Amino acid sequence: MAEIIVVTSGKGGVGKTTTSASIACGLARRGKRVAVVDFDIGLRNLDLIMGCERRVVYDFVNVIQGDCTLKQALIKDKRFDTLFVLAASQTRDKDALSSEGVHRVLEELANDGFDYIICDSPAGIEKGAHLAMYFADRAVVVVNPEISSVRDSDRILGLLASKTARAEQGKERVKEHLLLTRYNPRRVASGEMLSVEDVKEILGLDVIGVVPESPDVLSASNAGTPVILNDASDASRAYEDTVARLLGEEVPLRFTMEAKKGFFARMFGG
Amino acid sequence: MGLLSLFRKTPPSANLAKERLRIIVAQERSVRGAPDYLPLLRRELLEVIHKYVNVDPAAVQISLGKEDGHDVLELSVSLPEAKRDG
């Protein structure tokens, strides 16, 4: 049985695509068959973060409109044999995605034996975001410890509880998880930034991971290598922990406390 | 954090964010799932009330709740203190 996981947030720029790419790679690295699908029609970006932008021939909308088969549109990752990317189209027609079309593609992926289908949602609460979450079994809500991101996440949680297939058909509700990104323990310690506990308390939801703010995220997207694959990075370890928790393992939170600095680092910055 | 930062500390503002979020999230949750016509209904009700009584818009509370399986629309208007002559 394939599990459909939507990565969503409401607000833009909080790290949805970074998260989708890293979770997909993390699952594939553990031998799972994974398809990661870009729902941001018109503003394709997942291909860049995954590093396969030059191999996009057909996209999601082509499959829906029957211009090609799903097999032709799936881009096989060069690093993992079990990882495939379905790119968004660059068409400006936002209505190119239809509910039936999306349903058909997701079913075909499930029937193809994928274990996980990661839906990378666009920002906002328009059609693309709606369809990305509509068929989901689980949701990873990416949130920055910042006031507008937290509010938007609450909005998204409301939609997950009412505007999904599971909600409409009265099935077991979508499993929701919070993922904090761009977390800066130093600023939290000095009272400038909302803490994990604050966000948990306001949104009333448990946290599946905390990814510290890290320069490695930018270098990862520059290179087209999802940050989880940079094993030396704290962000990578945080995403690795998140993947473990998604798979049901119990892993304590890391990187939520300020790293202890030596005397010189404290005096002269670093 | 270098020596300089000791002298220009930003005041801790996370608590402020938390308080504001607590209030706005609670308020937004209270109207979640309410019918789309509620904001318009609210505005028109306000106009009607305003025609007869000079009330502050904030003194009119409209909420939608559930009681014994029924949806209940609750309208609460605090009237300004009446001026009595003589």
C-alpha cells in the first residue's frame, strides 16, 4: 500500500521543496520506493532542488492530459534506483490540474508499487495546494518559528481537517505532523524567536522534526543535491531523524539547544 | 555573538509573538468551518443595528456554535448606556 504524504505550509519560502526532496531521498536511501511529485504548476522548482532539471521531458500535466504515459514522465534519480521525480509543468494555466487527473496519477503510482508518494505543495491555499493535500494520508506541515508562518500553518491544519478526501468521506483523519525549519537555537535562547514548545503549544500538534537554520541548505540547492545527502550537516541529521520518525522510530530531538562554544568563539564571534 | 553584540541587544520579542498568535489563532479557529455568508451577514446586521442604536461595531459579537446537535447563531449586542433626561 502506498502512503501519500503531502508537504505543505500555506506560507511560501519556509522550506517545503527542500523538505520534500530531503524526505524523499531519506526514504529512498532506506530502500523504499519513492515518487516525489511537484504540484507547483507554473513555478516548477523541485527538479532544481533534486538536480534533475535538464532531464525533464514530460511533466505532471502532460500525464494528466494524456500526452505521454506516467512511465515516460517519471525521472529516475541518479543516486537512488528507487527514487523518481514527477516535475510540475511550466504552463501558466493553473486549471491544468484536475481532481480526477491527480487521482488517476496517484492511483497509478500506487499500483506501480511505490511505497511513498511525496506531494510537494505550492504555497497558498489555491487549487494546487488543495489538490496536493486532497488525497493525502499524512501531512508534514512545514513551519518557521515566525509569526506569519505559524498563523498560516494553522489555516492549513484547518483545511486538512475539512477539505481532504479523508475528511469528506468521514474516514480516519489525515495524520498531521509539524516540521520546524530555519530554527535558530541561539535566538530562541535569547528570547528573540519562538521556541519548539511555543509553536507546539499554539498549534496543538506534535513536532516530527526540527531542522536548524543552516548555510548548507543554500549550498545544497545550489548544487542540486538535497541537503539530507550532506552527511556532515546538522540539517542533514535533522532530516534523517525526521525520516526515522516518519517510519515510526523513536528518536529524541536534536539541534534545539545552542551548541556550547569555547571561550574564544564566545569572545570573538563565530 | 561577539563582544559588540553585548552592547546592542535586541529586546526579547518571542513572548510578544506568542501572545499575539495565541489570540489570533483562537479567534480564527472559532470561525473556522462557519458558512461563507457569515461575514456578510455580520456586516448587514451591524448596519441594521446601527440604524436604530449608535453602537460601537466592537460591541456586536456574532458567533456560531453547536448546542445539542444544532448549529446556533449567537448575536450579542452591548447597548450604550441610555441617557435619561430628568
